[in-house]
Amino acid sequence: MDNMNNNEVKYPDLSKASSREIAEEMVRILDMRKARDIKLLKVDEQTIIAEYFVICSGTSSTHIKSLAGELEFKMSMSAQPPVGMDGYTEGKWIVLDFGSVMVHVFGNESREFYKLEKFWEDAEEIDISTLLTE
């Protein structure tokens, strides 16, 4: 007989996943938490710091922190914990470093000010429309 609790949440095992698969799972997680204007950029030809950037916005410092916290928790449960995080205390721009994928969770003002998409405009933007719920 199966002893597993029916309410137990299953997390995908991403320990052998490609950087693209990891980034796509992050997009799904952020979308489920109502992140705004999610972008997935393939930056491996522009920089050595990561293969992909995930960029999104939150509506308040509380929302930005909850997006980062949810991503940290779910990716850790999926065998992909972040190797670093910065900006959580301020909650205006949080960067989570997952090695091959960097996630930038912005407030609207910070995103407009830093214009990461413009800075990385030579990067390939990946179509994520099939990953989003809305």
C-alpha cells in the first residue's frame, strides 16, 4: 500500500535538466505567482556569467520578495537551489543566481531605470507564450 500523503506536492527533479529546461520551469513558477512581463533571454553568446536570463516584474516590494522566495523554494525542492541571491532586503531588484540561469525580479521603477532588456538587446529572446497561463 502506498503511504504517500495525497496532499504531498511533487516537484520535478531538475538535477539532470538542461539550462533551457531549468529556465522554462522558472518562467512557469513566476507566471503562477503572477509575475509581470516575463522575458527569457539566451545570453550565452554575450556573456560567460550565464546561459539564460529570466527577467520579470513584481507589483510591490512584497510581491517581488514573494516571487524570489517562491522561486528559491521550488527550485531547491527540484534539486536546483540558487548559488546566490542579492537585493532581497530592499525588494526593488532581486537577483537569483542559479549558475547557468540568472533571474532578475524587478519593481517597475528599477526595471525602467536599469533597462536590462535594452542592455542585452543582442541576446535571443525565447518565445515563452506556451509556458504562460494567461
